[in-house]
Amino acid sequence: TEKVVFGKMPKSAQEFVQTYFAKENVQDVELNRDDKSEKYTVSFANGNQVVFDNSGDWTEINMKVGPVPANVVPANIKAHVSNNYSKYQIVQMMQNDKGYQVGNRSCETGIIRF
């Protein structure tokens, strides 16, 4: 793990942060490498985090304060959560080639897979 400056991340990751987390202060950016991949973890001053792959696509969003930005959540997931878990906010999202997982605080199911 090494700390890197924000501008060293892929351009699409920078744009994602600037678009959906514009009001948050970036505390640090860490680059994690293993044999197969690189990932960038952006940590904000309030404890929220976004993880990006080496292409700049987000793979994980973890919110300590507030919900995952609504414009990031696909419409079908928003509808399902709204219809079935209306009193809960999405505070965690993960995506990979198999689909999405969302999580919330207090939901009896914890993680929902799409």
C-alpha cells in the first residue's frame, strides 16, 4: 500500500469523485497492488470511502455519513430498496462482473445482491 496524490488516479476515478463527492474533502488516496490488479482507495475526511479499479471504475462505496449518492444507484436497485426497505438508506455498494451488492445499516437482510 502506498499513498498517492489524487491526480495520479485514472481520470474517470477523479471525475467520479468530483461529480458525486464534490462537497467532501479527500483525506488521502492509497494505491494497493497485488499480482493481478491495482486498486485505489479514496478516503474522505468524514470516513466515507470509494474504491476504484485500475481502469478508474468504482468497485466499492462505503458511507459512514449519509447514503450512497442517489445518482450512482441503478434505477432497478433504487426501486427495489424503495419498495421493500423504504425506511433504510443504502450505505454500501459493491459492483463486479457478477452484478451489484448493496447494504444498509439496520436492515434485517444486511446485503442484497442484484
